[in-house]
Amino acid sequence: MSLTGYDRRGAWRAALACMVTLAVAMGLGRFAFTPMLPIMLHEGKLDLQAGGVLASLNYLGYFLGAVSCAAIRVRPATMVRGGLLATAVLLLGMGLLHGFTAWGALRLVAGVMSAWTFVFASGWGLRRLAETGAPALAGVIYSGPGIGIAATGLLGGAVGHWGSNAGWIGFGLLSLVLIASIWRIFGDAHEEAPGRAPAAAPAPTAAESKTARHDARWLVGLYGLAGFGYIITATFLPVIARQALPGSASPDLFWPLFGLAVVIGALIGARSPMHWDNRLLLAIAYGLQALGVVLSVAWPTIAGFALGSLLLGMPFTAITLFALRDARRLRGNAAAGLIGYATASYGVGQILGPLFAAPLAQRTGSFAVPLLVAAAALSLGGLLFLQVWWRSRAAAGASNA
């Protein structure tokens, strides 16, 4: 189907608005903590263990927000607008309020807002891309988190010279500017009726095959390993790099490099052919991330951290995309329940990662052991996905024989 000029403009307008939305909600609201953590540690406002708790509180909020989405009956555009404004206020609050308790509450609520905004903006944007016949622009939408991550990395070091308070306030003001640029686009929602979140769908039927149920359990369990495996590096990358490269200015560049890799991976992953087996793609993506994590331990140089950041970042959004595709393969239009379980598993992995890594790193003075455990979790997940794919292929070959 060919697109008219109006359709093309509408598709790009929706895709870019959702890209900015995810840059604010995920890149700034969720991951600004990563470049700000070393500054707060240097100022003596936190120790490493407290930083890990704050990170896990944010991931707990994301988990709670994700699992609550199906129960929310509000217009998607209204949820997006509310989530964006709340994200900006919470970022400002990190600079204006003081004390671990206040910061913990702010990071927890910021996680909830990130999840709500991500889910409802995704549904809003993908619906409009479908209506305008431009589903390939989904990659533009999901490049948003990477753009936001790169921005926090590039700006974090600069604003950090004025202290963490100025940094958080700066991120909050930047969010308000970005929100203002897309606010009117989410006002074009008169045709939407209040209802469940876009991902909501009927539960799977009893007729579901035994093989599909088996594959669904594997997907839920192994997706949790991805959450645990990447989050330690994604939370502490600047801290890890500064420990390995004392006195170097390079550690401030690895986080924006990670964000750039997320953008590239999102654009590539969205264009991968639908007929490729998602389990094989997930196995490859897990293996790339495992290698990226190992490099920071085995090759703690500027080149090692740079390559590791690229390998960790590129599969970041692609893993989510391939997991969602596999859920739809298994459950079709009734995939929402399975997606919810998988998201919850991923969320648990993210919560456990910093709680495991920070105390151990503080006691030993090194992130080497937590990173190796994270790489092992990703490697295990990749090998098991490969095994599930191979068995499925062998079974299909036997049935066709």
C-alpha cells in the first residue's frame, strides 16, 4: 500500500513524538541515575550500596507499573501526557529534595511513570503506524530510550561540574522543553475511548498446545535472565569504568556510546524479517550482551569498554522486540498475559541485579565477580534459547518426515 503525503507526515509525526516520549520517560526518567551516580558518590551523598538500593527501587517501580497497566482504564494519550509531566517533576525533585528516603520515593515513583508511559506511548504510536501503513517506523519509536541515554551521558558530565543537584534540575528542565515540543501531538486523541491499556487481550484458551505452553514457560524464565544480566553494567557502567581507568576522561563517554548502540540496535531489530526464528535471534542477542559484559572485566581498557558498551547496547531494545514477537507467535492476539508475565520476570531480574552487585562490589572493591555472574546468566539464557530453538527445529523436521 502506497502512502499519501498526509499519511507519511502523520506516521512520522507519531513516530517522532513517541521517540521523544521514550527518550524522556526511559532515557531521562529512568536511566539518568547512571551518569549521576558517580557524582553523588564523589559528593558523599551516597555510598555504593545505597546507590544500588536506589537503582533497585526504580526497577521495582518499573515492575509495579508494568504489571498494573492492564488494570488502567484511561485514554492512552492522557496517560502519556501525565506520565511525561510526572517524570519531569520527579527529576526536578531529585535536585530540590535531599535525603535517602526522599530520593528512594522519587526513584520508585519514577519507575512506575516510566513503565506506564512506555506501555501507553507504545500502544498509541504503534496503532497510528498501523493506521497509516508504516509499521517499519517502529524502529524510530524504540530508538527513543537510546537517544535519551546518550543525552544523559553527554550532558551528565557537563552539568555535573556544578554538582548533582544542578544535574538533576538540568535534566528536569530539559524534559520540560522536550515535553512542550510534542504536547499538542498527544492532544489529537478525540477518537480514543477509555479502556484497558493497549496491550490488554483475552487470556489464552485451554486449546493451547502443550508445546506452546512449554515454550511460553521458557520465554518467561529466560527473559528474566536478560533483565539480571544487563542491568548491573547499565546501572554502574561509569563507576566501573572509573575504577578501571582512574584519572582518564574516557569513562564519561562509555554511557553515551551505550545509548548510541541502543539506537542502532532498535533500527536494525525492527527491520529483521518476521519469519526469522525469535528464539535463535534471542540466543544471538544474549550472547552479544554476555560478551559485552565480559569485556569490561577481561579487557579493562578504553577499547575494551568501548566495544563492550556497543555489544551491550545494540541488543538492548532488540531483545524486547524479539521477546514480544515470540509471545505473539505463541499466543497470537491473546499474547498480553504472556507479555505481562515475561515483563514481570524481566523486572525481577532488574531489581535483583543492583542488590546483588553493589554490596559485593563495596566489600571487595571490584565489580569483577558481579559482572562475571551477569555474563554467566546471559550466556546460560542464550544457550537455553538455542537448545529450545534446536529441539523445535528437530521436532518440526520429524513431523514433516
